[in-house]
Amino acid sequence: MAESERDFFVTGLRNAHAMEMQARELMERQIDRTHDYPELRTRLQQHLVETTSQLERLESVLKEMGESSSTVKDTALSMMGNVSAMMHAASSDEIIKNMLANNMFENFEIGTYKSLIAMCGRVGTQHAETLLRSSLTEEENMARWVDEHIEPVTLAFLARVAHDSPEGRARMAQ
């Protein structure tokens, strides 16, 4: 039996919900480890609140359609988020890896929401489109912020490394 447009939309909503669960896990881990980067920490905390709202919007749309999220997908992607965070934490350049991963992930989320919005007209759910556009705007804002801060965070990381190295401490003593 062929899947209908509605089926693809529901699958996309479930995938987006799992994606946001993964994003939440990643941000929670990053927030715990960004004490040396207060501006980044604050922005991640703000986006974590947005992500919670995005999850609620997705759950609302699924409920309106008589559906629910996929516990299996949510759990699997949440675990992947934890594994990714642990892998980055083991790196001396963790903050750079996290910024690059955030850049990639935000753009993936943007693409996901654009695809879901494109389906809304075909499925006939204008209310869902409004909710999904709110999430898209939040993701676009976060993607722009991450993109604008890759360079400053990288330079702050290098300054911290230079300051903490024996050579850096010797220069500071002069």
C-alpha cells in the first residue's frame, strides 16, 4: 500500500520531534561545559527554551492529526546526542567542534522545517504551518547567531590556549 501525503507529513513531524529531542540533549551537555564562554552559554540557554517550545508545537500538530511522537526515534536520537556530546568532550578543541556541529545541526533543522511547511498546503493544515514557521524563524535566528560567532569563539579558544600554555604564561610574565 502506497503511503499518502499525510503519512509522509506525519513521519516528517515525528522525525522533527526526534531531531529536537537530540538538539535538547546536545544543548544541555554543551551548557554544562561552556562556563568559559558566557555569551555562548547564554545563547544556548535561550535556544534550549525555544527548543522546548518547538517540541510542544510539534506535539500539538501531531495531536491535532490524531498522532503522537515516536518514542523509538526520540530515544535513539537522544542517545546519539549524548554520544556526540561525549565524543566532543574528549577533544581538547571541544568548543570548536561544538560550534561546527551546531552550525551544521541548525541548518539541518532549517531544512527540516522548510520541508514540513511545504507539505502543509498539500495536507491542508494551515494551523500547523503557522506553528512550524515559528520554529523555522527560531532556527534561522540561531543559525545566524552561530555563524556569526564561530570566528570569535575560535579566537577566544585560541587565546585561552595561549594563556594556559607554558609559552603563553611566559609571555604574560614579561
